[in-house]
Amino acid sequence: MTDLWHLIHTERAALADDLTGLSEERWATPSLCTGLTVREVLAHLTAAARLGAVRWLAGVIRCRFDFDRQVAMRLAEQLGADPAETLARFRASVPSRTKPPLPLRAMLGETVVHGEDIRRPLGIRRTYPVDVLTRLATYYASTDQVVLAKGRIGALRLEASDGPFTAGAGALVTGPTLALIMAMTGRGAYCDELRGEGAELLRERCA
């Protein structure tokens, strides 16, 4: 657990650094999360870092078990008055070990995936450690607990071109580990980096 928290903190800090100095106009860039700007996705990450199990449950009850409504409510709480405050709130949350009732691997996944939801539209590239991406890819290939991932790659064989990750059986899909992770979690923008007879099917499943 200590190792996973260290990785989460490292990824949060890297994202905060990448967004430092971003112009106010660019904060309004649409993210890869439908309907959300990059600023709003960052506020969502801040909310996740400040929402413990008790507050999470209280919010679920308050929102009458409408989980999307709770996400929107918590995002609004952390958005702040302007982009500078949004970033400051996120940076302050970097060392937090507070989390909703989710597995730690899911928290790391949220940080990386939503980090890419922000970076990709802004043209920012991060080089992640291959071992971190391999752990995440292995996690997503094994579960639909937080986001549909395992179900999205049914009847497909995934093989990373830049690391040891492999999963599944069926039509082959190859590409960078990060692109496989993002495709598994429904980000069709990364399917251009994938090859193999199963790549088009995975693209369709991301639509």
C-alpha cells in the first residue's frame, strides 16, 4: 500500500507541474471526458483525494444513490473561483491519503487516466515508468469494478509493444501500454496508436 500511495503522489505531482503556467484560455479546453473541461477534470481528481468513505456515503445518500450527481457535486466543491485556485487545491491534495471506498490500484488508475484526459487535448506528453503502466494495464484487464475495462476487451488478445503486458485471448491488438490502458477505459482517441486485427473492434467498443 505504501508503494501504491507513493506512485499516486508522484503522478499527482507530475500533473500539477505539467499544468503550472497554463493560460486561462487553455483551462477551458475540452478534456477526453465528455462534457468536462480540463479544469473540471482536475477538480474531479482533487475531490477524489479529499473524499473519505464516510463523506462518500453521506453524499451518495444525499444524492439518492445517483452516483453521477455525486461526482458533479464534489467536482463543483473543488473547482474554485478561477483556474489558479483549481490548480492550488489540486497541488495541496498531492500528498493526501484520503480516498473513497475504492481499491488503491483504482486510485492510481484514476490519476493516470484522468491525467491523460487532461494532457492529451493540451498536447502535453508524459513518459511513465513502464512498470507502473504494466501494473495498471493488468489491473484494468481483470476488472469492471470502477470502469468497464475487462468487458471491453472480451475476445481480444492485448500485447504491449513497449513492455511485458499481455492479456486475453482472441483477435490481436498491439500498441504502447498507455494506449492499451486508455482504450480499455474507453478513450477512443488512443486507438490510432493500436494495430492488429482486433484494433478496429476495440475502437468500436470505445465509441
